[in-house]
Amino acid sequence: MTGTTRETVQAYHRARFAGDVPAAAALLDDTFVFRSPMMTSDADGHLAGLPGFLQVVTGVDMISELYGDTEATLVYDVHTVLPMGTQRTAEHFRLRDGRIESITLIFDATPWHPVPAAAGSA
């Protein structure tokens, strides 16, 4: 099952950072939940935010990929055009029946706190 986990998570990661929302959505379970230091959402909410997020991303450098039978953890740097620049990120995936049922994003959100406030005042 580790091969399937690896293939699914890598396909999701590629689709998401390529902005291919339909391809990313196809890999999510019906009960999908996304959690980060800044928000919690279902699949619709998570996918709706991807285009806006990708507008500020200039690149991603993978640091580590760890895969188990029904879980995976990716550690990577996200390069942005925002003042915080590069964000070190860990992302934990849980899968059920070959589809992603949850993603937990782990990063220091402190530099991001002004971003939603600035977007709301624009």
C-alpha cells in the first residue's frame, strides 16, 4: 500500500502546486478535512483557497518525503513573493482506500498573520 500512498500524495502535491484543482480534488476523500495553524476546512474550502495561495508562490523545494501504508509526511520550503519570503512547511497526510482523507499543515504562522488582514482592507 505504501506505493499507492506515495503515488497519491505525489500526484496531489504536483496537481496542487500546478494549480490543477480538478486533479487535486479527484484525490481527496469525501470526508476530507484540512487543518493548518490558520484555518480548518473541508475539501471545497481548501480547494477554493488554492488559486489565491498559488498567486504568491514562486517555487517549492522538497526537503523530505516519508511514506507509510496510509500516511505520508512531506517537508518542503515554499518560496513566496510576500514579505516572509520562504516558509518551511511540514504536511501530514492520512489516506483511506487510496484517497486523502486529511491533511495537517504545520508551519510557523506568525509571519502570515498580517496577510489576511491586509487582504481584507484592500
